[in-house]
Amino acid sequence: MSQALDTPPPTSPAPATPTPAGGPAAPAPSAAELAARYGLTVSGARPTLPAYVRQLWQRRHFITAFATAKLTAQYSQAKLGQVWQVMTPLLNAAVYYFIFGVLMNTKRDVEDYVPFLVTGVFVFTFTQQSVMAGTRAISGSLGLVRALHFPRAALPISYCLQQLQQLLFSMCALLVILLCFGVPPTASWLLVVPVLTLQFTFNTGLALVMARLGSRTPDIAQLMPFVLRTWMYVSGVMWSIEAVLKDQNLPHAVKVLLESNPAAVYIDLMRFALIDSFRRDQLPHHVWAWALGWALLAGIGGFIYFWKAEETYGRG
């Protein structure tokens, strides 16, 4: 009895494929051969880069609709609703004006300081919120990621598109402020379109990088506000980089870092486009080359970096 219990039942060999004419049986096809025969693929496998781009393009309507829905729902519980899209950066600008413009008197070095400050706050807020939204794009949408099959890059791209839509609302208030402070509309205002295009590309690439990092390490979202606040202070949002570099005997490397800082580059270009007192000689050398270079580096590099981990999102 004991021997019968201890002896494992005999296993029958895998059925072999019979061959004609009584020859030896052919081995059963492997799983890979069966998959190839019936056109099966691994679920969730990363597609090729061109195929991934095509998938994103096919879902462009979902990306825009998702961004619009998130923007509409953002302030749905507030009594003032969408007014906060404009009020939030304006209130931040008022606080910075009191601290930096009045108490620290940084406005003495800047003509048209209020338009200068508000433009800087609006433009940097666009980058700041895009990065924060990208950091939580995957980790904050795990239910959607695990339930549906779609290119995951659609999430950080849609969040950046949401921030662009919010900036466009804020730009209406910015134009009113410019007119109220005597800044006349000029043909240079048309430069806003290429500047925003380059900045949106840069923001999206950076959001894609942060989305991949945040998907594996959600604690990064708690650290980013401190990093972004430090970045804001060195980007000339509340003070003129050109005036500081003129008055201070700083090392050349520090000057290059301050002038080539991508946030400062896009802020300077936006000020040059909108404020007539912000002259061409106040722009850093090769500023358009810097703007294009940062957009291409972040946009293409961030997209490839995110795509390489496509099959890992939502797992674990």
C-alpha cells in the first residue's frame, strides 16, 4: 500500500505528429512555432518605434478628448469653476511681486516689471505643471493602464496638452494685463506660436521621462516640488538674468548655465515676443538655437526613453 502511494503515476509522452508511410513520428511543434503559424503575439509586447508612433496617431482623438475632459473636471468642484485657471497664476504673480518686486526691489532693474513678472510666471507654470502631471501620469492612472490596451505615451502627452490648453486661457488674461500697462500689440506677438510649439515639445519630452521614472518610483512625485521651486528661482522668473550677469562677476560657466537654462530660454523668448521694452540685446546669444535644441533633445530623447519601457507600465 505504501509503495503504491509513494510511486508517482506514470506520465505519458507528448503526442508526436504522425508521419505518412509508417515513418518515425515527427516531434510536436513548439509554442513559438505554433504562435508563428497562427499569427499570435505576446500580449503587451513593446511594438517597434514606427508602429508605436502610428498607434499614437490613431488615438489622437482620444488624447485631445482626454485632455479636455481632465481640464474641465479640474475645477468642477470649485464655485468659480474655470476662473481658477487664470486666478491661480495671477495670485502667484501677486505674491512674487510683493516679495521680490517690493521687498527685494528687483523691479528697479526691469522696465515694465509687472508684464515681465506675469509673463515669466505663466510660462514657467506651464513647464512646472507639465512635469508634475507627467510624473503621476502612469502611477496615478494604474486602473486605466491595466484595464485597456493603448500606447502608454498617450497619458503624459494628454496631460501636457491639458496644461497647454490651460496656458491658452491664461494668455488671454496676460494680454489684458499687457494692454493695461501700456504695452502695445505688435507684429512680434506672432512669435508666441513658435515659442509655445517649442516649449510644448520640450515639456512633453520631459513629462515622458518623468512618467517612466514615476511609474517605478512614485516617491519622486513628493520630491519634484522642491526641485521645480529651485529651478524657478534660477530661471529669471522674478528677476532679470541679464541685469544680474551684468552686475556680478560670475564665472563664465555659471553665466552659460543660467543663459542656456531651458526654462529661462523659453521665458526670455516669450518676453521678447510680447513686451516691446524687452529688447533683442537682452536675449542670450543663439537663443533660438538653444530653444530648438532643447525641444529636439527632450522631445525625441524623452519619447524614445519612455517607449523602451512600454511593456513594463502597469505591472508589478
